[in-house]
Amino acid sequence: MYFLMLFRIIKKLRKMEKNYFETTGTIIKEERIGNVEYKILPNTLVLEIIEPFPGYHHQVPEFKKPESIFLMTRSAMSREIIARLTKKIRSYFPHPFDAASAIIEAKSVMHGIRIKNLPSFELIEEIQNCFRAEGIEFRKYRKIDESAIITVKKFFEMYVAGDNLFVDKEENMAYIAIPEPLSWNKFKEMTISIRNNWDFKDFDAAMGSMYYHGELWELIRIFWEKTDIEKLRTLKQKYFNEILRY
């Protein structure tokens, strides 16, 4: 019995390894943003998402550490530049963090560095100092409290979960590959229509894209409490039906 269980575990791990891949891509979402007011460099603009995953209402996650903060910079930086800076800073900054290129479009268009997995708000000023030591100039402080379209150019680690379906390696995220790009307004209309015509409403949706098998794939990102493959298949069909309607 023990060897049979061990064989099944090894078989499952090998299947997961086969389906696992890493890539780069983009996530686009609409969220309310506001200022981080303390433990930051004087007269710099640091923003946070006020209500993470606004479409998810079942049990809003409680984040005791920063979920996503944005160090707003004076100029745009590519994904590659931020990756190089992150690698260098990790060699001497003694705390975990992930960084990605971000664009925030509200009353104006601003560029910045999205920081995730920082253990504490107390470390924001310290990590700002690290990026500043590497030559980054930060945007000056101004009061912000508004809805914004956020574009994050990020690194994905995920598994293939089915035909045009993917799940994130660690987070409660799933992805539906769709046949064509959507405008933000069209995507919002489709998502509202799906929620209004289905009992299951406890998910947050965003748009995205990723490179997969040498091509750019269009995505819809789903956040929920626990990934449910059957509901994910249903969501895929509902989004596909909405796309055919437009």
C-alpha cells in the first residue's frame, strides 16, 4: 500500500512538472489607489491599492503586509531594467520582494515599480533607498485617491489546467486564454453580464496577456478564494459566448 501511494504521488508530481512553465506577460486591472503616507522617502509618491480584488466579495483577504505598492518614478522603465535592478538589490537587501514594471492611468499617466511580497510597510523607505542608490529618481508627492487602470508587466509561474486554462503556481489566480484582445470597456461589460446571469459571483476579473509557445496569448485573469476547475471551465465558456455576441 505504501509503495502504491508513493507511486501515485511521484506520478502526480511528474505530471505537474510537465505542465509547469514560466513566462512573461501583462495584467491590466481597474482598482482604487491611494497614498502610502508613512515610512517613505520624504516628498516621494508611493501608492497602494485601497481595495484589492474589488470584484471579489465572498471573503476579502486580510493582508497584514503590503499586498501591492507602487514606487512612482519620474520616467518609464522597461521590464528588463527592473529585472536587472531587482537582481542586484536582492544581493544586498536582506528581505524578500518582487518587482515589476507598472503604468497607472488615472487623471494622468504615471510610471512606477510595483512591489509585492515585501514583509512589512516599515521596509518601504529602505527599499526606496536601494532603488535610488541604483540611480532611480522618484516622482514627487501629491495627494491621490481615485480609480485607475493599472498595467503590470510581470513574470508568470503557472500550470496548464486544461484547454485554454491555466492556474498560478502559488496565488489564488487562474487564467482563461481568449481568442482576441478586448478593450477595457468591452471586458467590463462582459464581466458584468456574466455576473448578472450566473449565481456564482465571488470572483475578481482582470485582463492580461502572456508569451506561450512563441506567441502572444490574450488572457482573462480570475481571482477567487480557491481555484475550482469546473467553475473555471464554465467561466471560459461564458466569456467565449460573450465574445461571440459582440
